[in-house]
Amino acid sequence: AQKITQTQPGMFVQEKEAVTLDCTYDTSDPSYGLFWYKQPSSGEMIFLIYQGSYDQQNATEGRYSLNFQKARKSANLVISASQLGDSAMYFCAMREGGSGGSNYKLTFGKGTLLTVNP
Amino acid sequence: EAGVTQFPSHSVIEKGQTVTLRCDPISGHDNLYWYRRVMGKEIKFLLHFVKESKQDESGMPNNRFLAERTGGTYSTLKVQPAELEDSGVYFCASSQDAGQYNSPLHFGNGTRLTVT
């Protein structure tokens, strides 16, 4: 079964508007971390934001926020006031706490290609 | 601080040839990971080093792939002989602490491998 599901292969948004990128996850581990990475056309993978399974508040980092709904197992990324430079592939990923040292793997979704239109 | 660096950025080889990819992690990061993204698919875990030791190589596709990390610094990933299905982007990542699930991995720019 897919551990990370990103249902939107592509998304379009107008500059200065907000956009939500969906991510659902599947785990039976009570301890886990959720990450979002951005991959622009230049290829690097840029860490954006993190949400822990025990965090009470939704994570925020500048224009990025994470809409964390634990019961629904979703961790959607919200980008406010989109900019042209936000055009990129966005990956949702999970790291499970596990036991016996299994918590080092990041499991990725397939990604969402975001295009910001002027 | 310098980030994770990978070399080469692109490589085009013929089927049956050998290619060696190199990764220099962030200084002081004991944990080094290799991932691969085949076109249109998820980024998949290949293996994990802690210093010079292989902690987990369960994601290595077959014995044509050999990863090393001599001295616990940089790492190489050799593909020999390369097959068409090995084409993709190979990412290296490092982290200071593998024991915390809230610790992000820092990725390099990747090596785009094309096997013709």
C-alpha cells in the first residue's frame, strides 16, 4: 500500500493567490514526521517544512504552512501569496519513528508539479 | 556551510558500461543516504550509511549496484554494467542524526543518469 499519496499530479495557481497541495499518509506508527520538499527545475531538493505527529499546532515557515489533520491522516501544504519562483515539483514525505532503528528512511509521494501563472 | 554535493550532475552512458556517482555530504554528518527517482515514479530509498558502515541496503535493486563510503566521508555509487532501466536521477542526502524522526534530510542536486 502507498504510504504517501499525492493525488494532484499538477496544479496551477495565479500569482499572489494561495494554493493547497494535498498529501495523505498511511502508518500505524504513533511517532512519525511529515516533511515537504520543493524541487525546482534546477534539480535540488529543498526542505520546506516539518510536522511531527505529536505536534499540537500546525507548522508554519514563512509563506508555507501545513494543514495537519491527524485523524484524517492528511498533511496538506498551503502556500500563501504564490510567487513565480514557487513553480516547482513538491514532494510530501514521511519518516516513521518505528523501533530498532527503522526511523531513518524517508518515504516519498509521487509529487505535485505546481505552476504559478503571472 | 557547504551543502551536499554530487558529481557528475549529468551522465550519459551506453548499456553495459560502468558509471560511478560521487556524493560529498555536509561536513560532520555521519548519516548518508542514496535515493533514486525513475521518471514519473516516487523517489525510492536505496541505502543508508552510518559513517563507513552500511546500516541498510535493502533498497538496492540488484548486485549491479555497489555503494561505498571509505573513511566515512564521501560516498560512491557504482553501476556495473548499466542497464536501460537504471536511468533516472540519483540523489544523495545526509543528516546529522538518524535517530530522530523529526530530523530532515539534506539533499544534493542529484545526478541525472541516462543509459542508452
